[in-house]
Amino acid sequence: MSAETAHHHAGRALRPEPAPEAPHTVHAGAGRGRSSSASSDAEDGHSRAARHAALGPGHTGSRETARRFRRAVPAA
């Protein structure tokens, strides 16, 4: 499922927020109970996870959280 996927329910569709002033997608990562700073660039989190994995064999897990802003509109 892509970030552009629309979800439909009860005559409404949930779509990416179209307003130009809407916040961009925000990415944050975590591993071993520690969180990283949020960024609008997913590659920042991927780079942090790769650097963390390089610390040793026990450092292989990472979690990414993405917050995307949506708007509910009448379904077409």
C-alpha cells in the first residue's frame, strides 16, 4: 500500500491532504528503546538505522514511524 492510497468507508474517502500549507509526512525512528529526531526525509531514518546496525550483531532492529496528514472527503 502506498502513501497515496485512498481508504473508503461510509461514503467518505480518506486521501492525502491536498492543501499546500499542510504538513509534510514526518518520519521518526527508534531502536533499543531510543527514539531519533523527526524528519520530513525518510532517508534520514534509513541512514540512522544502517549506522545503528553497524554497531554490532545485537543492533539489528529498528522501527520507523511515519505520520501522514489526511483529509476525509465524499467518495466519488
